[in-house]
Amino acid sequence: MIKTNRNFLVMQSVGGKIHSPMVSSPYRISRDGEPMIVPATGGISYNVKVGDSCMKWVGDHVEPGVSIRNENVPENTALMVLGCIGNTAKVISGDAKGAKGFVTGGHGGIEHTLIYFDDDVLEKLALDDRIMVKAFGQGLKIDGFDDVTCMNIDPDLLEKMDIKVTDDGMLEVPVVTEIPPYLMGSGVGSSTAFSGDYDIMTGDKEANEKYGINDLRFGDIVLLRDCNNCYGRDYLKGSVTIGVVVHSDCIKAGHGPGVTAIMSCATTKIKGRIDKNANIAHYMGVIKK
């Protein structure tokens, strides 16, 4: 079992409110030039959950569960940067006050933190209800792997992932598929991967079939080949990034399922082990439909 520095990490409160969907123009233009009116980011998505397919929804950048944001920009940056996948989230206002869920990812651009709650909690929630997150995980390191940058993941979740150290000194991580670098689109070039996500482009049907993209689910853990996320999002041959699928497929060119990075290395110190159960819904004990 891997060992980490978790005992020295700071657990700190961050938070935001459930953020309403926003529509500036009714139409979104698809990669095929078609004007479409579809649901997109924000709000409470009652029937879209971590563990479900992220590819079959009639929508654009749809976020599973609950989308929260803080209108104070520096405070929202703290929520986005310090909040980690797997962190405990607690409702602190409204009819669902006291209910608990967990963070499933961060969506850059719209700057939403995404939260899972059980169905009975979703029915009690309302727009503008406040959610507090016990931020815990940034600064995480794995003993013996100083060149591997960990980010955006709660240590408890990391320990549930059955990561192994191989005889040749590599980290072997369960993943559902491996994605080539040329399919990574919107978000490439960002200054940091410690916040938000970037997208797997889905405009090529043959690539979607070849790399198992059509079968991706919210919460799936994927390996991004030749993608260096240690100091921003970049192409580097031989580098490896592990990430979690956080939002749905998209209709826009250059976009697709969003991936929040949880681990990256500029050299090939990480390898994948194909496992269909490599999904945070499985590790967090969420019952899927």
C-alpha cells in the first residue's frame, strides 16, 4: 500500500452556494454548425449522477449533481483550488441543512465545484443554499515518488483506489481507458491544473470508439498519455496524467467530457491498469443506476 504525507496536510473550510444555470443566448452552436437549445451548466441536476454515462445526455457541459460557486471571486478561487475530489460537503442552510455529500470535481471556465448528494437530499435543496466543504488534499505527496505531483484528491479517496507500486518502481493506477494527447482540447495551456478541468475532444467518431470514450461515465478515472499537468496543461512525450471525468460530453468544437487531474508526472513513473470499476462512485460507495 502506498504511503503519503496526509498527517501533515491542513483541513480547512471553503464553501459556496448552489449556482443557478445561466443563459445569455438561447442558442449554442454545435461543432457541425447547428444552433441548439439544450441544458448546460449549473443548478441541481436531479437525474444526472456520478457513475452514469457522461456521453448520452441531450445537453452541453452538463454537471452531475449539484453545482456550487461563490460570487466573491477570491473566495471562489479558494473553493476551486483547495476543494478536492472526495472531500466531505455539508449543507449549512435551507431545508436540507446538515446533509452530507462529497466533491466530484471542478469545472473550469464556469468555475463550479461539483457535489454529489443522495436523491432525498436533492429534493430538499434549493438554489442559493450554502454548502461547506472540508478542503483536504492539496500538497499531498506519495512517499518515494517526489517527481509525481498529486492534486485535487482527498487522501481517503486516493487510498481506496488500489494503487500499487510495481517491481520496477512505477505507480500502477486503475483506469478505465487511456487517452492520446491529440484528443485533449479546451483547457490546454492553462497555467495550473490545480483548479478546474480540460476536455477530451469528441468530434471524431472513430477515435471515440477506439479509445472507449463512448463508454465513459461521470467519475471514471482515465490516463492521459503524453500530458504533463504538473505546472499547467501541456504536451510532453513520455509524461502521464491521471484524471477524473467531471462533466458531460459537449456539442461545441474542441470540447467534450471534462477531466480534472489528480496525478501527473513529467516522466513515465505512472502506468495504468485497466479496471472497469475505476470510478469514484465505486470507491465512494455510491449505488449507481
